[in-house]
Amino acid sequence: MKDKNRLLADKIKTLMELFPVVAVIGPRQCGKSTLVKAVCPDWKYYDLERPDDYQLITSDPLGFFSRQREKTIIDEAQRFPDLFKILRGVIDQDRKACGRFILTGSSSPEIVRGLSESLAGRIATIELWPFKMVEFYEKPLPAIYPLLIDGTTSLNQLAELTTEITPDQTYEHWLLGGYPEPRIKGRDNPFFHGLWMDEYFADYIRRDIQRLFPRLNTHNFRLFIQSLSYYSGSIINQSVLARALEISSVTAREYLEILHNTFIWRNLRSFEKNSLKKVQKMPKGFFRDQGILHHLLKIDEVDRLLIHPAAGASFESFVIEEIIRGLQCTLKAGIDFNFYRTRDRAEIDLIIDGPFGFIPIEIKLGTKVNQRVLGPLKSFLKETGARFGILVNNSEKIEIVADNIIQIPVAYL
């Protein structure tokens, strides 16, 4: 299986020049180990899921770090939570030295907590995801992302963007998602994608969930994941989910948090910075990889996907993840992502909130512009003073469709 270049490789190299430790976190099987080995091919590599490496490090961690004081990769670091406190002492012995360690971690809220509590100020944390569309088709980061983080960008600059992604490639990536192994091997054997997905969920629940949450009812949790596929991309009413599965609202909330913290699901918070409108504060959520969603819904063809009731919500989720992944490839800090819905049901699918201001983005599966759809964007621009809004759809070309609103096809993301 040929490894593909990842867009985050250059960002990792830059952060290694600034911090003693870089952590790469994300879902299992998204390519973390492959990425860090490619970035630092000559470094010592230890995997805490291998019994020998686990025993070597955990039996005498101070002795281990007396020998390995730099140029060391530790994979699946969440398996040994005490590692973070020990590593802090090692780093503080030579606080100014940068680029000494790389950690990876998956499927664990423990690693996020451990990194933030024990290594604050000493570590840069990057979230890796399954392939972004341009990564799978081996194209560079689209030019739209440097423009979005530049507070001086004009609509005319956005209108000059180009793309190397075809419509067929867009539909294929939306349908199948971006997990590396099933996408690459699935090209030669289409059945492999579904078989891999079945095993992935079994492994996720057996290895990660049962280890992290031994008291959790895995049968109910599995049913919850299946039921959640019908709500992906919508505002989540936890009480409705709880009643459907005959579990408590507290349990439903706990399951959602577990899925979010293990990188399978994204809870998108509502935008609450507009004082002129009363906004709904219930969270919106979706599966981060649409290949997972479509597998759960038993959709394996683009034509079937396009006529499925979940198509619109799935497409919105796909676009949101593509945008988040693209912006995370930049070095710009302080970017938040929200959705916007007022109590009178004016709705915008994504609000990007950064040092460059607000960027509202409406997402539609179709190809034609409906002026009525632009109403919430126009109102938001007027009320917040945001410089421009974006409509993402499946049209063939970029076009300015209203004052300060530009249509950008998904292929440009």
C-alpha cells in the first residue's frame, strides 16, 4: 500500500522548531504512525501497544528517558498516562531545546487531558484526520485556506481560485470517506471497504471503549451509534435519542461525549456572539467521516446516496469537515467553528470565527443558487459586519451571487 503525503507534515516540522514536544492525536487508523515516521524517519520509534515497548518504558520510565533524551517517537501514548508527568521533568532539564519528542494518541480523552495538564506550554498538539479530499488525490492544499485566514482578502481574489479536483472525485470521496487503508486497498477490491468498516467498529468497541469505560453497556452503545446515523448532521435532541433507546438522557449525553472525545463524532456548538438575535443553544453533531456514516446507513453507491433522505445533511457534514481540516493545516491559531440558528429558524451551516473575523458559510447539495437561501447570510453580514459570506455547493464555477456573497463549488475546498 503506497503511502500518500499528508498536508500536516510541514506544520509538524515547523512546530518542532518551536516546541520540545509535538503530539499528533486523532482516530485510530487515520495514519498517525505513518505520518510521524515519514516526518522523522531516523528517530527511535516505540509503540506502547507492543508488549515489549510497553514493558521497556513503563518498568523504568526514568531510566528509559535517561537513554532517550531526544529524537524519540512514542506511539499510542495514552496507554501509559503517567508518561506525561515524567516527560515534563525530562523536558524541564533542558527547557529551551525544541524538537525532542513526538507523541501520538488515539481514542482517548485521557491523552487530551494529560497533554493539557502536564505539558502545558511545552507541547504543540495537532489533530490528524482521515484523508482530506486533496490528500487522497495527491493534490496540494487548496489556495482558499491562506485567503480565508487573511483579514484583507477580497471576493475578487476568491473568484480567481482554481481547482484540480473533478466532480467525480468529489462524489467518490464524499461517499467513501477518507480512512487510508479502505480507500487505498478498496480501489483494487471494492468489497474491502465494507469489510474494513465492519472490523473497525468491532475493534473500536472491543479495544478502546471496553478498556476506557469498562462499566459501559457496549450493547446499548453499539445501538446508540447505529441510531445516531439517522440524526447525523442535525440538531441533536438528547431526550429523543434517549427515549428511542430506552436509556436516560444522562446516558445519551455521556455516549455523545465519548464519541466526540474519541474522534468519531463532532459536536458543533451554536454561535452565540450575536446579541441582536436569540439563538438556539442545542448542539449540532455529525460523524466526522462520511464513509462511516454511509456504511452505517448501508449506502455504497453515489446514485443511492443522492436520493437518500440523509444526503443533504451528509453533504453539509462532509463540507464542514473539509473546511476544518483545511484551516487546521495553516498555522493560524484561535479559530473556532460553530453553526448558527435563531429561534425564528434562520440558519447558517458553519460560522468560522477567528482573528480575521467571522466568515459565514451556507452549504447546499444542489447546483443552482436560490436567492431565498441567501437570506440568512445577508442578515448575518448586516448584523455582524462580517466582510463576506460563502455559499458552497456542487456548481461548476465560482461566481459572486449577491453583494458580499460568493458561490464556491466544493471541488475548490
